[in-house]
Amino acid sequence: MTGTLIPPAPATDDRPAHRDPNVLRWLGAYTSSMLGDSIYYIALSWAAVQSGTPAEAGLVMSVSALPRALLMLGGGVLADRLGPRRVVIGSDAVRCAAVLAVAALLFVTSPGLWPLALLAFLFGTVDAVFMPAVGALPARITGKPQLARVQGMRGLAIRFASVVGAPLGGLGVAVGGAAAAFALAGLLIAVSVPLLYSVRVRDLPADDRRAGQETSAWQDLRGGLAYVRRHRVLAPLMITIALGDLGFVGPLNVGLTLLAHQRGWGASGMGSVLAGFGVGAGAASLLLTVRGRLPRAGLVAACAVLAGSVAIGALAYAPGLAAAVGTALLIGLLAGLSGALCGALLQTQADPARLGRVTAVSSLVSLGLAPLSMPFAAAAIGAWGLGPVFVASAVVSGLGGVVALCVPALRRAELPR
């Protein structure tokens, strides 16, 4: 099922994840892939703006959302049936080939918007498979006691890619236009493929492998959803994740831009607030990377969601830019901590044979549904103003923490030692 080309990882390896060469190879592949993603989005937005109207560019940028949301659950089934490493390698190979093909096309001609829209659609389709597989892979390359540390390392990789990817993408556009930026993105995604080939994965028990071969894909999907629904920890955890992200996305994406404009902070001020958020989230990831485990993880995650929701509501009432940056730093710290702990609990509580499907459900409620709140947040801000909408969003996010506190199995959930 895993399709490994090298011997599987030994069953007993108690090295810390940040000292495990196998995990570090995975981390290098993941970081390179995320860097390529960041540069790809810069290149796509620049090329779309240059090739069409702002409305057309916005449409191109949003094309990937539909296939990602519609196919995500099926992607989880595929990750569990074929093995997450094989699926991640295939996904990165397809994305690399597509990006380099568009780069070559832009080098020789100006084809307009259609290849950009096709590329965005393809990326969204591949993301629907890639995301569940990426979420399922850590549990197959290290032991459960190290998964919280791996979540921290993954968070650091995401922060690094977001900080470094934007200037690299801008440099690529400045030097050679969108074609050069696409080429750079494709090459960085390509680097991840040989690294992933060298990553050793643990085999599933023979019974789990046979079960995946004896059922249809539709049965696997229904079984995965039923497994999540009946699980004492995973079911309320999904609700916590969904509510937390639903209340977070609107204020931190649409609301922050409008807040900076209303207060006269300008683009630099908004960038400072976003930097504060990034620093806080990075600090939370670093904490988990260094410590590897936090006791009473379910309770800590619930409290972090609740405290973070209060900070979200307070952001609209920050008296000045410095206070807003400090509040954003606190939001980043608490959101980063709760997000990493929720991710670690998801990976340690779920059966490895179903982790692709479990991750698909989590990704769907977080990355597929939460962004739908952005247009509603913008409309609500126009009707009622920033303060009430930030507070309402904080209440929605805080309900996620309330769910985690009220469900004993989730509140008492622990990470393995």
C-alpha cells in the first residue's frame, strides 16, 4: 500500500524528530514545496493582472477553490488507498510539470488568461489530493510521541515559506517577469521529489492493508466519515477546528485590510500587523518544536482558542498601530498554539490507516469552508462596521473553544509520551 522503494522505517526509533534524518528529509521536501507554492501564487497573480482586467484576475485566482473543496474527501480516500508518500510524490511531480510548462509558454508567447486559469484549476485539483496526503505522512515517518514536535516543525516551514517566498517571487518577477517566477516555483517544487523518494515510511499492519484492498473507494469514503463522526475525540475536534477557523478567517483577511485603511495605517501598517501575527505563530511552532509535547493538550488547545478569540475581538478596538501589532502577535501565538495542538491530536488520535480521510475532513472544514466567510464578513463590515463584526467573529471562534471544554474526551485528551 505504501509503495516504498527503500526499506521501511524501523518500528522502534525514539530519536527526537528534529534529530531524525528521515524526518529532516521530509521537512526539507515540505519546505521546498511550500516555497514553490508561495512563489507560484505571486507569479499567478502577477501574470493574471498583466493579462486581463482586475475582475478577470480575481476569477483566475479563485478558480482553484472549487475543485479543491469538491474533491478533498476523495483525495483523502486516495491517500489512504495508495499511501501518502506515493500520493505526495505524484502530486508534486504533476504540479512541477504544470508550472514549468506554463513558464515555457510565457517565455515564448503571451497566451492570455486561459493557460493561467487551466493551471489554477489543475493546482486546485491536485491540492485536493496533496493536502490529505501531506497530513497523513508524518504519522508514517515517526512515532506518535514525536508528532507534536513535527507539527511545530511543519509550522516553522510554513512561516519560513511565507516570509521568504514573497520576496523571492517578487525578485523573479522583477528579473524575468511571470515566466521566470513560474520557473523558479517549478524548480523548488521539483527539489521536493527526490527528497521524498529518500524518506522511509512505516508499513501499515497487514490487516489494514487488506481492508483497503477489499472495499470500494465509495465504501472507504463512507467508512472514513462514519469513523470521524463516531470518534469520541475526533468528532468534537472537527467542530472546534471549523468554528475556530470560521471566526478567524474573516477578520484576519478582509477585516484587517479595512481596519488599516480606516485607521490610516496604510500598507506598511497592515504589513506590520501581519508581521506581528507571523512572529506569534512562529513562536508557537518553535515552542512545540523544542518541547515536543505539552501536557493536557486538549485543555490547553481549548483555552488557547478562547483566549485567541478574545484577542480577535480586541483587535478592532486597538488604540494605535503599536497596540494592533501587539494584539496580532498574541493572536498569532494563541492561534498557532491551538492549531498545532489540534493537528497533533488529530494525528495521534486517528487510526493511521484512515488518517488521509481524517485529514481530508479537517482540511475541508478549515481550508474549504472557512474562506466562504470572507465575502459575508466584508458585507457585514459595510453594513455594521468593523467593531461588531470582529466581535461576532470572535464569538464564533470562541464557540470552538467552548466545544472543546464541554466535551470531556477532548478536554482530557493527551499527546503520547
